[in-house]
Amino acid sequence: MRALRTTNETTDELIVGRIAGLFGIRGELKCDPTRAGRIVFSPGAVLQCRRGEVSSPVRLTSVRPHGARFLLRLEGVDDTDAASAYAGAVLLAARSDVALEAGEYLDDDLVGCSVYGLDETPYGTVDRVEHYPASDMLVVGGRLVPMVSAIVKAIDVATRRIVVDPPQGLLD
């Protein structure tokens, strides 16, 4: 069970990456993809690029891995001068383009969900999701709840309900 990081105010688009800077002299861009975004980066993909309040579509002409990042080339961007206009931009994709596997959830879908125990004890709502190497954590009333199957028994984003079986002391 894991959550995929998203931080966009709209429900139609998800942030899938951030342009971290330039790479080389031929207009390549360094992109830090979100976990949800790694799925949508491929040559030919059209994403929305938001720089400040301005948003426009961009077409990826090449994508190659570079450590934890991707190196991207955008259609019409062939040198560092053109590429520098994209530094710091956010890339967005349609929510429908991000295919989730079983047991994967978007942060935005979990935040605000009501959390209940197996015995219907209300524990509060999910304030945010934090991502750690060992597991993702639901933050419920300032307390961390590991998103592991031993504790989180059911997640229903349609009804905005999460059922947990917390060990003694975790949510008391």
C-alpha cells in the first residue's frame, strides 16, 4: 500500500514533475518527477507546463533517465536560451492519464478522508500524507499512521473512509 505524491489544487490535473534546471547546451531539461508522474513521461506525451500563473501545453520529444531524474527535450526547445524559460516550471498531466495499480492512492484522494477503527471508533481525518523510505504515513490529528496492511485495513476514496486496526497507543 502506498500513496503517490500530488500537490495540486485542481482535481482535473496532477503535478507530475518539476523542472529542476538545464542540462547541457542543447536544450535538455532536468526534471524531478513525482512518483505518480513517472508513469506519464514518454516521447510524444503532451503535458501542461505551468510557470507562475501561465500554463501552456508542451510536447516531450525525448525522455531519458538520469539517476532519480529524467532528462527531457521539449518540442521547439533546441538550446539553453529557449530551455532556460522552463526552469522552475511545474509539469501537470490529466488525472485520467495516471494509471494507479491496486493498493496505490493519490495523496489528494486520501487527505480529508475520515479514519475509523474496526469497531467504528472515529479517529479523525487525514491531514496530509508523508513519505518515508520505510512506508508512507497518514497524518491523523498530528499522529503518524503507517500505511501498511497490518494497520490500514480498507481505503474507500469514493466514500472518503479509511478503516484501521491500530496497535494499542498509536491513536489513543
